[in-house]
Amino acid sequence: MKLSLVGRSSKQSPTLKLNETAAILKAKGEPIIHLGGGEPKGKAPLDAVTRAAALLNSAEVRYSPPDGLVETKQAVIRYTEEFYGVRPKPNQVMISVGSKQALFFAIQTILDQQDELIFPSPHWVSYQEMAKMVGAIAVPVLAEDGGFKPSLKDLADRVTSQTKAILLNSPNNPSGALYSAEFMKEIVEYTKKKGLYLIMDDIYHRLLYDNKKAVSVFDYTEFDENCNIIVINGVSKLYAMTGFRVGWAVANSKIIEAMANIQAHTNSAPSPITQIAAAGALNGIQSGVEAMRLQLENNRNVMYNRLKTLDGLHLTKPDGTFYMFADFSTYSKDSIKLANLLLEKVRVAVMPGVEFGMEGYLRLSFNIPTKQIIEGIERIKWALDPNAPKELYIGERKLVRDWL
Ligand SMILES: Cc1ncc(COP(=O)(O)O)c(C=O)c1O
């Protein structure tokens, strides 16, 4: 018996797979350093936890409305007003199971079979799969100048009569690159003029460094019922709440209604327990966000300065997120092979760049304790540098380099 086309062509998420492999090795007592992870390691805010616990303790946990609990939507409305400068109406907001689901429902709502979804590359691993699942065509676009930020011209050159939407993720996973205010203005005006949807994956929008500030798309257009923009966001990264699975979409009410209908018939809505937790995080004490951002900025600097000492490595300092996307092609043109070597030989987990659309690169996360970053990079250097001493100790374990 045959699986459907979608069933046959769906691919495992490489990031989740790496987490699984790293967790298995760790459970076996292996001294893993996980530079591949996509989640902050801090604790969820107390305001989130106490709200969730109170609802759970009531033992009355019911279905949520398909577009989300009123309280969570109100929290998102307030957040949107604070960080985007517009105040959506309740029917312009939907709460979803992580921002991932909001992205998928948005793609499902606006793209038909064979329609094209354009996005800058390097890009997050799931965009392509999501487009494929609705029969649409993913069009990742690399920058002509070889950098991490395809220009408006690079993107516009790929627009055809089948193009329905452009999807932006700024700052970007995996590169950490942030688009300028000037670019955002251009892309907002361009998509509006061309009648294209603009989907903003803003999941990292406040994890920025060097005093950079998030740019709101709504600085350059009205947010009304004719607006072509869908903003996606969530609590996973900013509040260290990846496991709670709460995200949201802000868009015109026609889009939101369609997305909520899809949600109603598939997962109903996120659990009210985690929705209430998200409302707690969004409305509660915010000092944890800034503390995490500062810690990440320090980790980014440590990682950057240490990686810079590897000969031949090409490195761009990320503006935001918690990822560094480094060009390791002088060491290996095959990023899967290189990532496997690092995991196997020195127990350092990193993500191969090819999964994000750029071969020869590795994505290294700096959302782990600074000490582990230092140790991880020391091990990478040892594994790749033929001039390093032949032996390395990891705890009691003596490694002898026999692969260079
Ligand atoms: C660019 C990007 N978008 C969306 C998500 C999904 O986040 P969540 O579903 O946890 O809100 C991730 C998670 O890694 C991501 O990196």
C-alpha cells in the first residue's frame, strides 16, 4: 500500500533529529556539547508557570475557542501595540500551537497548488517542507553578493505570475542577519504594489545585539482590512517557552478567520493551560527577556572571538538570534560529513549548513553556558587543525587524532 505524495515526500526535521541524537548520546554518559540547539536554556517566567499551574489545579481544563482564549489574544494585542505600533482587533489575531503552526496555517490559507513562496536563503529548515505539504513551490533565493541578505532585486528577479507570497525571517535563522529599516520599507511597498502577501516570521525579533532595534513592518503601511501582511510570532524563543507551544498570527480578519477555521478542524486550538501561561509571560515581569538577551550577546561575542582563531574560517557576526553561521568550506565542502565527524570524534553537535540552503557552512548555537561554548570550540579546533597536538583529554578520556 502506498503513502500519499505528501506522506512520501515529507522529511524529518534535521534540527529535531539532531536534538534527539544528542539527547541519546548524553543519556549514555557521552560528554556531548550541543551547539546545534534551537532553544534558550533558561527557565520560563514565573508569571507563566503560576498561571498555568493555577488552571491545572482547578482541574477544569476545557476546549479553547479555535482562534485562542480572549485573555491570550488580549495579551498579543497589547504586545503588538507595544512592539509594532498598531493595535489589532480581536478578530485580527489567532493563537496557534507554536509559531510553526501559525506559519503553516498561513501558508495553507494563501497558497494554492503550484503557487510560489519566495524566501531569502539561508533559511529555516521548515519553510520548504511547509510549502511542499500544500502542493506549493518553495523558492529559496540566495544573495547575489554571496552574503546573507538577498536584496530586493534578488527577490524581485524570482517573482513570476505564480508567486503568491514572500516570507521574511529577520533576524534570520541560521545567519542571525537583520534586514535594515530601508529594506523593510522597500519590501513592504514592493509586495503591496505587486499584490503579494508578505509573511513575517518574527520569532527572534527582539533578540538583537549591538543596540540594534527590531523594525516593524507597520512603520511603512497601514494595518487595516486590506493589509497584505501576516505577522507571525510566539513565546518560544523570547521567554524560553519552546515546550509550551504557543505562537500567534496577526493579519486582516479574512486571513485570520480562514486560519482559525483550519485550526478548528485540525487541532481545535492550543491547550488553555499553555495559552494562559503565554498570557502570563507576555503580561508579566519582563526583566528575564533583557537578562537573557544580554547573556546571549556575551555568548555571541565569546563564540565569535574564539571561532575567529580558526584558520581560513569565514565568519560574519550575527545581529541577532542565537546562531552563528560560519563558512567551514576550507575544512570540508560537505557540511553533513563535517558535522558527523565533529559529533563522532569530539562529541560536539552542530547543524550542517546544507539543511539551511548553504553547503560548506555549519550553524553553531550560542544559547548554552559560556563555558561549554569555549570547550566546544576548543574541541572543534583540535579536530580540524593538523598543527594542534595529536592528543586531547575530555575529562578522563584521551582522544588521539588519527583523521588528519
Ligand atoms: C525561524 C523560525 N521560525 C519559527 C520557529 C518555530 O518556533 P515555535 O513553533 O516554537 O514558535 C523556529 C524554531 O526553531 C524558527 O527558528
